[in-house]
Amino acid sequence: MKLPIFDAIAHPAGVIAAFNAARLMALAMLCNFFGVKSQKGVTMIEYALIAALVAVVVIAALATVGGKLTNLFNKVANNIK
């Protein structure tokens, strides 16, 4: 079974669709688990899911670009010496 969130990381154009699918699945699971009858805490849960997704995207971007930036700064530092 492929999870939509992993397709979104490979294809950045699908991030929004994957986030919506993941958010709805997680929200439904949390509501069922805690037996939520009202919508008072749902917004807080949605914001937490958004923050988690942003953290995953930032970590993935830094992991991808981090090595290239290190090499670039080392080249610049060596050329300055």
C-alpha cells in the first residue's frame, strides 16, 4: 500500500493533495479514538498536523540541499584564502 504523503515528497506538486488526505485520515482516526462529539479541539489538531507536515518538508529540503550548500561554502572559503 502506497501512502499519499510519500508520493508528495517525491512530487512536490502533490504536497497539498497529500496533506489534505493525511490530515483527514488522521483527524478521523483521532476523533474516533477520543470519541469527539464536538468540533472544539479539531482546529488545534489540524494546526498540529500542519506544523508536522511543514517540519517534514523542511527537513527533507534541508537534507537534500544541505550537502550542496556545504560544498558551495567550502569552495568560496577556499577561493578567498
